[in-house]
Amino acid sequence: MSELTETQNIDQTDQLSSFRKLFLYPQGKIYFCGNSLGLQPKSARGFIEKEMKKWAEMAVEGHFASPEPWVEIHKRAKPVLQKLLGANELEVSPMNSLTNDLHFMLWSFYRPKGKRNKILIERGAFPSDAYAVDAHAQYHGLDPDEVIIEIAPGQKNELLDDQRIVEKIYELGDELAMVMFPGVQYYTGQFFDLREISAAAHRVGAYACFDLAHAIGNVPLNLHDWGVDAAVWCTYKYLNSGPGAVAGMFVHDKYAHDESITRPAGWWGHNEARRFKMERKFDMMPGVDGWHQSNMNILSMAAHLASLEIFNSVDLEKLFQKSRQLTGYLEELINGLQGVRIITPSDPEKRGCQLSLSFENHGREAFEKLMGHGVVCDWREPNVIRLAPVPLYNTFEEVKQCYEIIANVLNER
């Protein structure tokens, strides 16, 4: 019997190694693409089939009469979402889709008045974010080119210094209505300082709102204590809840009963004790539940709950520690290669488990070869390959194997 490699020994002593067995892993692949779509929990099928059985046997009565009624299924997700986001029960809930929630957040918190009409975003924002802020500027009769302020990285690299963001907020001052940033920037993998950005926005009288699509389940978050006003996220990346899965929203509890913050007034956002009285006047639920639109997609929620059950059983501190170790190991190996440059921050506190590799040339060719050798990753124009060694299911041995394949691909060129 051959001796174990150093990385195999590390994997054997890894306290979180058992979690890999909870996922369906693509056979013969090194899956480093959890930043786009997380793997399927083995338990998801059972969670879905349980609701399918309820539908078959109870039909409409499943909404109310079952031990776990569908009308309350979103409440079952709240405790784990609170843990992942650093929030309380009033502040978080699964709902809608990411882009829907993004528009609802802007509809409620982008409130231009007079010269206070600017939105600060990062240059190169994910298209959904960029399209949404443009649409809301136009909705208010404003020119996006005038009121959408994009802050770009400096000349040295692709990263945005947090202090530069804060300085830009102060520069805009009483013209700034909202800061709308990602938690983790999708292209570079940079984790922004949400606390400092929120504090600066509040000092000039603006709202601080965030898109956490690449942050939730990937980096430590403490939204309540950081004073974040509102945030949205998807659940199909690091939360492993399935393609196109239900999204979610956070609204700070200081707005829980604030009727000056307009809600998008959906039936499910109405006072749940009186919801089925079918009243004409909207009586908002307190907290983020006031942003609910309609009853939940039960089958999507079932898959979401399957993944959240896993997160509820893991020590998040140990999870993020393993993330730093896995990503740090990959960084150490990649830094020894010629022709490729890591654009993700080198500071482990400023990133999650993603490394973005910028290729000097032939990057697309390198990506296709990596995929051909079984490394599942993704390509972002003009020259970046993103790799995400996810601590719930990836291993140190896979990191080493991925590096060896990249090195061979570069040597072939």
C-alpha cells in the first residue's frame, strides 16, 4: 500500500472532512466552481420528496394542517440565516429571487431628494447591480450618467482600497443618497469592509446597502452590529440551495416599524394574523417580513432548508479557518508560476475562498485545457479564471492536483 501524501494526511486529520460526504460530487472532477453553483446536498432530494408527498396526500391543506405548514416554511430558515449574517429574527428572511430583492431594496432605500441623488457603486459591478441602479435612477426621472457614481481601482492593481471608498463617500457628502456595493466583488474576490463603508455612509446621511451574492456562506458577516441598512443575496452559490434557488433579504431592525420606508406591499408582507381576511389596506409585517410578496416556492425552499441544515451543524469559525488555509495553500502554489497573476487580495481577511487568476496571454485557451483536464472553474472576460476551493467539500489534495494541472498547462504553452 502506497504511503499517503502530505496533503492526504492533512485531509485525514481535517475536522471538517466529514462534510464532503454530505454532497454529491461530480465524478472524476476537481470542482472549484462553488462561487457560481454550489454542489447538491445528498439530503436535498429527501427534503423535496417530503414536500412532494405532502402535496400528494394533503394538497391545499399542506398550507396549514401539516406539522410543518407551508405558510411558515420561511421561518424555518431564519435561525441559520441569522447565524450566517450576524442578524436577528426580524432582520432576515428568504424570499423572491436575487434581482427581485435588489430592485425592492433600491425601491425602498434609494430616495433621491434635491441634490441628494447620487448612488455610489464600484466600476465593473455585476450586471444585475449596474442595470438595477440605472433603472431606478431613470424611474426617478434622473440621468444615470449623472447620478450613478462609479469608483474605479487605482493604477497598481484591480482592487479598490477601502479607504478610497470612504474618502469618496465623504467627497460626495450631502449629494450621496446610497452606497450600493457587493460584499465580495465577483471578479476579483475582494471582501470589502462593510462596517467602515456603512459608518461613512451614515455620517454623510446616506444609506448603506449591499449585494451579498458572493459573501454569504463564504466570509464572516455581522450585518446588525456593522449597521448595514439593507442587503440581498442568492443561495445557489456558497449556500448550495440549487440552480435559481430562492434568494433572501436583510433589513436592519431600526426600520422594523418605520412606515416612512415604503415596502413593495405584497400579500405575504401583510399582517399574518389578518392576511386571510383579505383587507383592502396594507398592514405591514414588522421587519424584513414586510418585504415579502407572495407565498414561498415550497420545492425551492425545501432544497434551501437541506443546505441550511448542514450550515447549522458546522462551526462557522472552523469553516472560515479552513477556507483561509485552503485558499492560502492554493495561493502559495500559484505564486510560483510564471505567466499568471493572482488579482484577489493577498490578505486572508480581505477575501473568501476565491482566487482570480489573471493570465498574461492565452487565458481562454488555458481555461479550456483546465476544463478538459477535469478542473471545473469559470472564465471571466477579458483574461481571468476564477477558482473557489470551498471548505465544506473541497480538499487540500485537490488544491495540489489543481495546481499541478495549471502548471502543466502553462508548461505546454
